[in-house]
Amino acid sequence: MRFMFSSPFAAASFLVVACSGTPAVTPEPTHAPPLTAAPTVTPTLAPSPTPAALLTSELLADEHVVDGSQLAPEDPEHYGATLPATYFTDIGTHHAYVIGFGPSPGDQQPFHATSMDGTDWTVDSGDPLLSLESQFSPPGPIPGTVLSTEDGGWVMYLWGTPAPALSGSQIYRATADAPAGPWTMDEEPVVQIGEPGEPDDLGLDFPAVLPTDDGWLMLYGANGGDAPHTARILIATSDDGISWEKQGRVMEPQLCGGSDLDFMAMPRLFAQDGVFLALAEMGDDIYALRSDDARTWACQAEPVFPISAIEGADRVHTFAAGTDSDNINLMIEALFTSPEGEVTSNIWMAHVLGL
């Protein structure tokens, strides 16, 4: 079973905790026409997930698969927090963009990594988004979705806060000839921060973009409106993947048994034959939701991935998801607190069962 897929990063107000235990705060998550033409995205055909299926998951390895020591071998303790921004596969190769966070605010860097089996990862040296970073405030541009195109190219949907602002992240689009870049970004955001009073007026993030036969869909996380301190998931649509129209909120924490004080964040989107499957974080865990139209969603009662699956972990901080042959794989950032109160994170791999 194979799926069409889209991937996105964490709740609007989450803390990124560095190796020293000092938290570095990422900006709040959060339409002008870009300059480049839209690519045609290569379709991936697949049977639909069974709506009644109970989805669970299992770890692919007993240990984490990526940590800060792989990002900076010359200083293995520097990056104490390691976040999966996006995960995807191409012709048998697993790709990921991960963000390393150091001990002080503003000390972060994205990395591109590859693997042949999803568990043994090689991290490229250098910064794959270096050419874009001067345009953004910390923590810089963060990849959300990466898709291949029929002409052999690649398109990325990313989010970030335009410099010199300290908050108000927006969603942008970039293109490249290879999955590792270099990336060329459109001059204007494709989805802008909302007007005062709108549900994304404080910022938007984690774009999950999916091309379908009826047009393009984007789920994204947002803060604002009547829920300024929590995150909700909204939807936007497009005819070409470039010009987007917001359609409002589609996921609230109450769908998965949460309350007004909880957050629903980091949508990851799959679809085929009119049946949509989304994965999202709420609380400490990852939940699965299904929809016939991508607007009205029903949540599975139990999490598809509970943090209790990783011994000693406090919570799922961020996660990415992608397909690998017959599986949907999860790339999970788990938070750990030492007896001394030092908080660190690393990345684990799991795959979804019950599809």
C-alpha cells in the first residue's frame, strides 16, 4: 500500500530546549504572488486507508537514530535539541531536514540528512538553507513539505518570521534541482499572517501541502484570534500550488478529546481516492484523523503514537512523517529531562500499523 503524502514542525508557542538546559524560544507559528512558475508534482497512486482501521505504531529501532552529535561531530555536545522538520523518500533513499538548536537563543542550523533504511542516517555538512537565512529572524527558515516534480525538480514549502520582526511567521515556497538544494525562494510568502482578529493573526507554520486531482490542499498550524496562546490547524487551497486562498479552521483539540487550553499542531497529510488521513500532535502524543473532504475530520480515540512507547521520554516535541514503500514512517523528536533538570531531545523512527 502506497500513499500520496505531504509533510510539516511544533506548536506555536513551544520551547526549544538546548543542551545547557536554557530554553531558546522559537517564534509563533503563523498572500502576495511569488515569481516562479508552479511545477507539476509527480502523482503517487495508492489505495485509500480504511476509515474504520485502528492505527497504531511501533519503533523501527530500540535507540534514537539522530542526535546532536551527528550534526556537529567536532562539538558533539553543542546541539542539545534535534528537531525533525520534514521527512520524505526518493527512489529508495530516505531524506530529512533536521534543525539543531544550541545553548543560546538564535543558535540553530538546519541540516540535510539521508539514509538507506530509515535508521542509519548520514548528515551532510554545511547549511542547505544558508542562502535564505538572511531574510528571516531566528530560528530562520524551517522546511515543512518537500515534493518532487514531473520535470525532475523539487518544491519546498517552508515557514519563518521575516527579518527583522521577532514574531509573525508566514509560509513561503522554494524550488531546487535536487532534494538537498540549493533552494531558490519566491520573493513573497504564499500564505501570509492573518488580519487582526483572524485565527492566524499571530503567525502560521508547519505547512502540509498535497496536490490532488481537484487542486492543491494545505493544512497548517496557527496562533491567533480567540486562541492566542494555543495552536489550531487551518486549511488553504490552490489551483496551482502558488496562489493560495485560506479556508479557515478545520482541526481543534476537542476533536481528539482535548480542551480549549490544549494545542493541535504539526499536521502531516496523506490522501487517495477522496479519503484523507492526517497525523497531528496534541498534548504529549501523536493522533490520527480522517476525512472525506479535508474539511470535516474525525479523530481516532487513542493516539497513533503515545510518548510512553519511548522509555523515559517526557513528550513528543515535534515529528515529521513520510511514506516508505508500504509504510507511513514517523520521525519523532522526544524530550528527556535528566535528574539534574537538563532537558535534551533526539530523534526516533517508527512506522504506522493498521493501514
